[in-house]
Amino acid sequence: MAYRYSQLELLNVEVDLELAERVCKMLKSYVDQTLRIFAESHLFFILFCLVLPTQVNLVAIVVLSRGHCGLSTCTTRYMMAMAMGDLAFIVTDVILWKIVNDYYPWCFLYITPVCRVINVLRHAATDCSVWFTVTFTIDRFVAICCPKLKTKYCTEKIVSVILATTSILLCLKNIPFYFPLESLEIIDNVPWFCIVKASYYSEPGWARYDWFSTILTPLLPFALILLLNALTVRHILVASRVRKGLRGQSKGENHSDPEMESRRKSGILLFAISGSFILLWLVYVLHFLYNRIVGENSRNYNNAEITFQIVGDTLQHLSCCTNTFIYGATQSRFREQLKSTVIYPMILKNVQLFDIKVICD
């Protein structure tokens, strides 16, 4: 009887193992299908990042260049710089690097020397897009927390010098990205395509430069933005309590304070831009730290690690089109200018068509 019972147990175990194997196969099939769909949606998202952000940033540049948004000249300059940096990132990283690579692999842009230059430009555009956000954060910190320094720092000349110096230094910093790439094949004595040299992953010099590059963008901007935002919040809260006490609002009286209202709007704009930057770059930073801690080559990633990398890249691309929506959500005069810029040409076109139709009738 005991022998027969043990046989039944073995039969149940075999059935359970077979069921578990089927479940594992179903889960693997589901995961593979999900990853395939996500990869396809990632390509769709890249195309989406080509159309919407390009138009959004161009409109933002036009609206801000008019100077009728109720913002200071310095703030307007920094916002235009951020929009231009995002547009440069779209052109170099999304269009010239990803779109061309996926759909036009034999384009002249993938001759090896040209490909190397594009690699330098896309890294420089990424750095500029990030550091223009940092310069904007520093400007708002000085304007809100350092009134004595504001008169010297927040001027058109200083802003132009800061933006120009930042752009030049970041372009020089990214020149080494020209050298770790080599040609994949040579056709009629012309080198084609770009692949990373094996020495890039093994030489200590490249490892140190990679660490330096990633610390500069975006680890150091992360730290600076968090620190400056914390100091700005602390200053606003302390100043608000002091002004309420001086104006008699601590006892429940309700008086409007134009100075605090202006600081509140500046703080909302600052925290919205900085917060979106941190959230959208967070996964990319975590992926970099994971890659460096584990020390694994990206060519050997499993499905989960590939998904993690794709999510980080996708959110990074999304960061190039959020600032304009933040301007529209936080700045009423920017919304008015945006409406006049977008809607007025459409109304004018309809009026012209109507006039033509009346004349023809």
C-alpha cells in the first residue's frame, strides 16, 4: 500500500513539473512578445520624438524671442537656450543617429569620419541641453536668494557669456568621443559605419573618461539642481514667514503680497523644470550605475536589462519636449503668446481663403 502511495506521489510530482514547465514557457512567450511590442513602440516613440518636440521647440523659440511673456530678459534667454539645446539634441541624436541608422543605413552620414563627427555632436548637444537647465537653476537661485548679487549676475551680457562659455567648453569636452569608433567595413577604399573599439571597454583611460563624462552629465547636474532647489525652497519659506509677520498676516489678516507672488511663480517654474529633468533622467542614471557596478558589457544584456536600458533612453528622449508644456502650464502670458502665434496664422489663412472664394463667386 505504501509502495502504491509513493508511486502516486511520483506521478503527482511529474504532473506538477510538467505544469510548471508549461507555465514557464507561457511566461517566456509572454515576456518575449511584450519586449517585441515595447521595442516596436520604442521605435514609434523615436519617430514621435521627431515630430512633436521639433515643432514644440521651434514654437517656443519663436514665442520667447518676441519677449512678451512677462519674464525677465535673463530668464527668457535661458529658456531660449534650453529650447535650442533640446532642438539640437533632437536633430543630432534622434534624427542623425537613430532614424538614419534604422532606416537609411547606407546614407553618406554613415561614412566613418562623418559618423564620428555626429557622435561628437550628439554628446555635445546632450550636455548642452542638460547644463542649460543647470544654468537656468543657478540664475533663479541667484535672483531669489541673492538680491545683492542679482544686479551683477542677472544681466544680458553675463547671460550671453555664460551660455557661450558653457557651449564651447562642452563641445571641447566631447571631442574625445570621435576616437573610440572605428569602421565596420571598407568598400572601394571608403570606410563605412561606426562600431566601438574593443579597447574602449578595456583601457583604463577610456574607463576614467567615461566616468568623468557621466559625472559631468548628468550626475553633477542632479546634485546641483537638488542642492540649489533645496536652498531656494528654504529661502522662500523663511522670507515668507518674515514678510507675513511684518505685514501682520500672522494673525489671520489677508493682504496680497506682489513680491511673494512673484517669487511663488518663479519657484513653481523652477521646480517644474528641475523636477521633470530629474524624473526623466533618473532611470538613465540608475542604468549607468548598475552597468558600472555589475561591470557587464551591454552586448551581453538579458531581456530585463535591455528593457531597463530602453526605458531609460525613452525617458531621456521625452525630456527634450517637456519644457514648453511646463511654460504653458505655469505662465499665463506665455499661453497667450502661444495662442496668438499658433491660432492667428490659421485664422488669417481662413480669412484669405474666404476672401478668395467671395471674389471667385
